[in-house]
Amino acid sequence: MADQTAAADKFVTYCGLYCENCIQRTNVGPDAKKLQESLKRAGYEKFGHLIPDFPIFWRFLSEFSENGGCVGCVSGGGNPYCQIRKCAVEKGVLACVFCDAYPCEESKRMFVGYPMLEKDNQFLKEKGIDEWIFMQKKRRAQGYVYSDFIENQDE
């Protein structure tokens, strides 16, 4: 098994996803920033407070303009109720693929929404964190976004 303690970065998640390939960072954050800049040019930063709930909306845009609204689960962001994060932290593993109980029911649920995750986790386990991060960064440079590969749950 590859060394899980190799130099990781803040975009690694406990479930085996990579934050930089999330639509919040790739699309939503930059789009929020563009919208906020347009609203500033139109004067909303000065007069938006006259619109009900505008300050809440403005804070929302500001948060999404920075890091897509999320700093990543390993860095303390993400879903605070995530069972995978809770389990990985308790067991002291960088990613659930390094747990003796993998794949558990929680990780299998992730495979439904992210069909590439099982294969990616196997790559992480076999090749190690550094090669896995290299692969993820290469994907990002090629325009890869998880939402492009998520199965449609409504079909």
C-alpha cells in the first residue's frame, strides 16, 4: 500500500475527491465574483442595502467569490455533518481508502453520485497521494469538473 502520509495539500478530501475539481471552485466561485463586480459597477455596493435581504445576498456572493464558498474538508470547510470526515478523523486516516473497513456503506454511497470515485480511490491507494494529486491537477488543467461526470439522479 502507498504511503498515506506523503505531502498532501489542502484540496485533498477524506472521501477521495479533490476540491479543485469541484464546480463550486471551477465555476460558481468565479461566476459569483463576476456578478459581484458587475453589481459594484452598477452601484449596488453603495445602494443595495435599500433592497430587503441584500446584505445577506452580498455576503453570500463574497463568500463564493473566495474559494468557491468552501475551504475544503481537510482544512475545516465542507459539510460539517459529513460522516466520512468524522470517521476518517477518528481513525486518523488521510482518506477513507486507507481505512481497513474500506469500502464501507458511506463510501459506497459516494460512488453512486461520483462514479469515478471508486477507481480514483484505488489509484490513490496503489500509487500514493503525490501521484494522485498530480493526476488531479492535470485533470483540472484540462478543464475537468466533477459535475460533468455526476450521474443524473432523476433518471
